Amino acid sequence: MEIRSKIWLEIDGETVFGSGRRALLEAIVIYGSINKAAQQINISYRKALSYIQSMEERLGMPLVNRKTGGKNGGGAVLTKDAEVFLKKYRLLEDGINETIDKKYSDIFGLENKSGKGV
Amino acid sequence: MEIRSKIWLEIDGETVFGSGRRALLEAIVIYGSINKAAQQINISYRKALSYIQSMEERLGMPLVNRKTGGKNGGGAVLTKDAEVFLKKYRLLEDGINETIDKKYSDIFGLENKSGKGV
């Protein structure tokens, strides 16, 4: 038996950030392009733009600076605000995952990792 | 902005327990009947039975003792094993929720609880 978890951030009941949007921003850092980042995480370019736009609107700050595009939609870099936000979210998500694993193993015991039984 | 989370337990990639199944077992404790418990959490009696059966199979232990039924499907009580399991899961889920809220407020700061901003 193993524990699984999912966290996300909401504003007024709407998702504003979670593991998918984290992956998108991280891929933009790596590939320097919204188009390549979208391909990498298996979403369309249009979907990526829509994620970015809704995140920027809901968080009230610019997240991605787009350079003048070529056929691949041009280059893109995260804003300083986006970097700070992403760093905080990583700290949150990774810290929570660690705590969850520890609590699970404290309460249910290591003997359950293999499969059945309480 | 606020944090949301969800945890669940899996065995071999299949969900074996989570907040819905927790609610079902807790409702059985309160109402003493699978049928009433199912109504209370807005699932069908058939669905409740299917949840119980799959949990019992995957966890490898009986969870619910059914008394001889009447028109409402008879009474039902949790087994001792189910009580122990439920207690552990509550401890896990409630403890995790508390930790998540604390980590969120440590990292993102209390000033964000009201809405927008990093």
C-alpha cells in the first residue's frame, strides 16, 4: 500500500496553480519557448497560452515575457515574479510530499509498503 | 489565495481508500446501516456495497459486519480491523491537512489568504 497526494492553489474557487502549471513554467525555463514547453508536457500551444493568461490574470502579475516570435512562437522567459512564485510553490509541494511520506510511514508502518495489510 | 489538497491510498495502482470511502465508513458508524450511510453521502446502495467489497478485497480483511437485513438492508457495524484502519487514516489525513495549511502559510504568508498576490 502506498500514499498518493495532490495539492493545488485556488483563488475564489478556481485553480490558479498546481502540478501541471508548475510543469509548464519549469519547461519554459528549460526550453526557453512556450511552444517547446507545451510539446514537452503534452499540451497544445493554445492550451499553454490559455494557462499562462489565466494564471497571470488570477495572480495579478505577468509570469512569462515573450520575445518577438518566429515560426515556433519565439522565445520566452519567466519574469522575476514568476521565478519567486515558482520557487515558493516548489518548496511547498516538495516539502508537503516529504511530510506526507513521513506521516504515512509513522502511522501505517513500513511493513505495509509492499502491499496488503493494515 | 488558498491551498487545496487530496490524499488517497493505493495498492498496485488502484485506489483502496480516500476521503469518499472514509466518509462511507464514518457514516456506517453513525447510521448503523449501509443503506442509510449511502443515502447520507449521496451514493447508491449498490455503489456502497461495491466500495466495501473492493476495499475488503484489496486490504485483505473484512471491514463491515452486516446483520440480517430487513427492507433497508439490515444493520451494519464496522469490524475491529476497520475501526483501527479508519482511526489511522483519520490521524493521517487530519495531520496532513494541518501540516499543509501551516506550510502554506509559512511559505506564502498570511497576507495572501484574502485573495490575489504572491
